[in-house]
Amino acid sequence: MVPGLKVLLFLSLHLLQEVKSTIVHLNNNGYEGVVIAINPSVPEDERLIQSIKEMITQASTYLFEATKRRFYFRNESILVPMTWKSKSEYLTPKRESYDQADVIVADPNLKYGDDPYTLQYGQCGDRGQYIHFTPNFQLTENLPMYGPRGRVFVHEWAHLRWGVFDEYNRDRPFYMSEKNTIEATRCSTHISGRIMVKECQGGICISRQCHRDSKTGLYEPKCTFIPNKAQAARDSIMFMQSLDSKNTHNREAPNLQNKMCNGRSTWNIIKKSADFQNSSPMIGKVALPRPAFSLLKSKQRVVCLVLDKSGNPITHLTRMNQAAELFLIQIIEKGSLVGLVTFDSTATIRNLLARMTSENSYLEISANLPRQVGNGTSICNGLRSGFQAITSSDQRTSGSEIILLTDGEDGQISSCFEEVKSSGAVIHTIALGPSAARELETLSDMTGGLRFYANHDVNGLMDAFSGISSRSGSISEQALQSKALNIKGKELINGTVLVDSTIGNDTFFVITWTIQKPEIILQDPKGKKYTTSDFRGDDKLNIFSVRLRIPGIAETGTWTYSLFNKAGKSQSLTVTVTTRARSPTTPPVIVTAHVSQNTAWYTSPMIVYARVSQGCLPVLGASVTATIEAEDGHQVTLELWDNGAGADTLKNDGVYSRYFAEYHGNGRYSLKVRVTARKTITKVNLKQPNKALYVPGYVENDTVMVNTEIPRGSFTVSGTSFTVSGAPHGGGHTPVFPPSKVTDLETQFKGDNLHLMLVLPILNSVIFRSWHIEDFNKATIVNTHFVTPKEAGSKEKFKFKPENIENAILRSEVSNIAEAVKFIPGLGTKMPAPSLTIFLFVATLFIF
């Protein structure tokens, strides 16, 4: 079991939002605004900056050639961490930050290699999250293993920007073609090389021919394809970036590009991108401009809270203050500059920026949280006062953050959009309740800020404030949160919180109530008890919360708590635990979640993503559920899957996904994620998909040059809000969406019967199959009515006899292509084995 996962039992962090906000844009064929950020844990080394510049410069030329004179890199920013020394050439960042960077340079958290990779888990054509390089990759001569760094960058850029996938397959390096010949999985099939087994023992290596496997008809597992270094054929950048060539697509190859993009080539996907559609090739013989670089240095956080106190019932004001106090005392990082503004129809600066250096600093601002409600709502007045609080404290608004919370309607927000844009500030918005101004989220979208929706409960507000944590990439600065459920009734409630060996620094236990303070007993793993009198709070503020800060490092193990509701009637009690990483070098297990789009139409399903990771390593086998709540309080709970079926792109990558289409009216929806460890199978995965191909070697001058194998590295996903339009009130039950396509189809002959293995995306489905790529319109039905259906998303296995095709109302996209080989022993390895290529779609009358 992964230590620390259980502490996230009631987790609803908000570390990432929607598709990652990016400031990259295309200007006259040149990409501008690319941000390459160096992690704070990376020691200062000027060679890194020079290496990055050389890599981008080389990549620009190759990208220009590979895209037929259409794209190159024009302006890029390199963001160095605060831990590096200041220099005159370092500028102050605006919207650039580590957590929003397009490329990060960071050490692998465990020493499993330096393979570059792109964090990518969307559908075909969807942009990725970021590219990850390590300092070793940048500073070590690794040309034989990966090829030139510039080409590696273009390979990863294609993942990130255009949503294409790899055209090699480590798990299936060979396949049987329609011509009954064994081919290496590559693009194109004209890439030449040798197929061999290389065995080493005692420092002596020998090569031999590959043998056929009698069960699969393919080559034995140890067999490897070694490409020739000089190639006359044209290959794809998504196959082997180290070779000199470009694209002739191999639609048969069992690779991820064909699987995710229905056999379309990477160039086909790129041509359909917005970048391609909005540009034309450069003409003439004008020299390609060299990329220009800006050097930026991260700064201390500057944050101003801008809180709406208008028209709130006093209970809502209390909950807002409870959540804001949590942020001030437990979430915001030490050393940050924080100010406070409250507003109704007018705005008041409660606190200019103050540096958070001690508990007194936090309490000084908490004491000025609003206690009385006001009238009217002017969001623009609140923002202007927030900007003034920043500039009056000798700070720039550019790069500063505003946390804007409101529950009121305001039809005048657009009047200050230009002021907001010109300020350079990042606006995080929290919409409290269904009446909050509809244009509120536009402020987040235009500035690269986070967006949240919370109903009128303190849990939702605490979730939102907790999600606005450090953007610097420093593990030790990020607060982790574990929260128990609300408690109602006059009774004694017991609960536990697990603190593992990776966390425990700066740990707080916070209790909130709505009527009367409960009796509290807290016990650490060694038996030490804390009671109500140990918890501190300021009764004058009337916030209805108390907290206990654990001195030093919290004890590792299970903490138990008991709450007794002394009130004469039911009330809501909450337990919130926040803590930070014990060491800056040992990451805890965290979860982040987001949705595929900020705005959904009723005719388009949403994809919910939750990524569970420890540093850069994906955590497998967890139980992950998402709770989606509409404005009217209607909730839907989804189990998210990491099985490679339906919305889930890759199996066992630590990203748990599911389609959501059960809309319940228009308006805002909030997303929360709950993660629990399964007792026996939760583990960390050390394999990394979506990365540049580690080249096993080359054939050069008739000599096989083999690269030394190195251990593989791995990589590091929380809650948000979104809006829905066009949905019928009360939820729609009409099946407007077809089933998602099958992406894990496997086939195998057993005797004369063909066995299919796949994950069916829905129940009550029928399957249509086709034997060849060209004759799909002549597909026949596969009768699955005899199969006792498992829960949707479960693995199904069955054999069939074809029947006549029938009409279906809703049908999925075509599945991945699978093949079955009937190997007949005794024919010899040079004789073709009878093979069958099959693909299918799923049709149904029902969808969920």
C-alpha cells in the first residue's frame, strides 16, 4: 500500500483546473509565450539555461522543416526559481508560474531514469498538460539514446500542443500484418533495420535470429527491432525522433496513435488543429528568425482577498469567514504578502499587504474579516480596491493574485475587463451560491486564474480556499487537506485520520460548528490526548471555529478524534486537517482533478479526470469517486476508472477518468474527488507512457550499436467548477450520447472459435464487427445477449458466431484494430500463418 494515500480519504483539493491554462499563441507562424520553468529543488546551474536555449533553437529549425515551413518558436520565457540568486537580467514574471508552465525541468522523484515525457491524458487532438525534462537529460550527452534534444522537444511538443500519440509500442513491438508477415511496430513500414535477439552474459554479448512463438505466431518476447541509422524512408516524428525523415503512415501498427485517433496519422491530426487552420506556410527565402528568450525569476506570493459582504445572511458570512481564516492561517505560505478588501456597493481596504511571518501576522488580518452584511454588489469596485491595496504597498499588480469571492448579482463586471487585463494580475474566483454573477468566471479565464463554485456550505468554501495554494512547484509549500463529513444530531461521533511518513509538518486540526462548540477529544498514535481547552479560537470574531496546531512534526500513524454535540438540536460540525510535506525531497501522495471543458452544452458529455500521484509517479489501484453537484443541490457520484476504457486514455497511468452526462439543469456545477486506498493493490507505477522513444541501438556500417538500458522514470492530477447550458430542467433522461468507443479490443483463436476480450462501455449493448479495414460498411452483428452483463467498464470475454446486421439508434466510433493469428505448427517459420484483422463498434438504445 502506498503510504499517505489514506490521509486523503475525504480529499477535495483543487490543484489543477480544466485543461491547463496556457499563454502560448501563434503569431505569424511563430509560437510566443512558451514557458519553461525550473523546479525549486533543482540546484542553480547556468548550464541549464544555455542547454534549454540550444534545445529550443534546434527544435525551431526542425519544427519548421517538419511542418513544411508552417511553425517555429519565436519568443520563450525561462522561469528560474526563487532559490536561485538574483541577477540583473532576471525579469519579474507576470502570469508565468511553475504550475502553469508548458515545460518543466525537474528531477525525477525516484532514480528511474531521465526519459523526457509529456503528461497527456485527453482524447485525440486534446492538448497535454506539460512536458517534463530532467536536469540530467539537459546536461548529459545522450544523443545515441534519444537523438538530438531539439528533435526530442518537437516530439514532445506534438504531444502537448496537438494531442497526438506515440507510434511505437513497447508492449507490442511486433504484429502480424494483413499480408501475413510479421512487422515491427513502427511508422512507416519502410523504416529498415534488423530483427534480432541480443544476449549478454559476463560482459560478452552475442546476437542471434529471432524465433517464432508457437502460441502467438509472432517473434519471441526478447526479440528487438534495431533500425538502420541511415534511412531512405520517411518516418514520423512520433515514432523515433532520432532518425532523419518524415511521414508515411502505417495504419496497421498496434500503437497508441492508431488506437486513439482511429488510424489517422499524426500529420492528419495536426492539419485539423486550430494552429494549422489559422496559418499558412511561409513563402520566399527569408531566413528563419532565431528564438528570443526572456529570463524570469519567481517572486514571493502577493495575494489580496477581495470578499463580498453584501446581502449575505449572517450564517453565510460566518462560513465565508471560517474558510478565509483557514486560508490565512493554514494555507497561505510563510513569507507571502497578503492584503484584505471587503465590498458591497462600495469597497474598503481592511489591510494593506502584510508579510506572513508569524501567527500574529495571520491573526492581524483575520481580525478584520467582515462581521456585518452590507447592501449592493460592485465587483469592479472590489477589484479596484484590491489593486490599490497592492500598489499602495509598493508592489506591482502584474503577477499578483486576487482571490475574489461573491454570492451577488452584478451586471457591470464587464465594465472593468480592460482594467483587469492591463493590471497583469491573476484573478481566482469563488462563486458562492447560484445567484453569483454569471460573468464571474470570465475574470478567471482571461487572467489564467482558478475558478470554483461552492454552495452555501462551509465544506465547499474551505475546498475552494484550500485549492488556491502555492504556484511555485515547491512541495513543502503546498498544504494538503483531509476532511471528515458533516455531523448532525446530538450524539458522539468518532473518526480517524492517518498521517503517513511523508507528511506531518505544520499540521492543524480545525473544528467548526453552526450553533454551539462541541466537546473535543483528539489522540495521537502514541496515546497523547488533546481536549477542547487545547483548541484556540477568537470568540470575539464570532467565526464558530477553533484550531489546534501540532508542535513540530505530527506523529506518524492513526489519529483518533471524538466530537460530542452538546447543542439541544442538530448542527453541522466539521473536522478539517491540514498538513504539509515532511521533507522537501519526499513528496506525499496527492490527488488533483479537473474536467475536460469549462462550459458544457447539453449535447456534449463532459470528461472528469482525477490524477493520483506521488511526486511524478502515478498511483495505481486506488478507489476514486467524483461527486458532481448542481446549483439546486442535486448530486451525482461517479466511480472513476484507470482501465483504459471509455474516457480513460491509458490503462494504469494513475489518471482516473469517466464521462459525465447526467446534467440536472443549467448553471454551475462543482466537482469534488474522494480517494481511498484499496487494501491489497494500491501501488506506485514506475512506467511512463507518452515519452520520447529510448532507442535500443542502431545498425551502422553493418555493426549493431546497443545503448545501455537504464531504469525508467515516471510522472505526477483535483476539483473545479464548470457551467452547463441547454439542459432541460430537472435533468434529461433521453439518450443523446452514443457509447464511447472500445479501445482495448483483443482477439485470440482457440480452436476454430474466435474469442473477443474487451471492456464494454455500457450495458444492453450489441457489437458489430468487421474483418477488414476497407469493408466496415458490410459489418455484421455479434450477438451478446447470451452474455450476463457485468458492471459497465468491466472486462468481458466471449466467443461468437456472426449474424445479420441490425439497425441501432446509437453507435460508438470504430474500435482499435485487433488481430488474431491461427498458428499452424509444422509449416515452418518462413510460411505465413493464417491471420484475421478485426475491429468493431458498439451500439445500444441506452446510455449512462
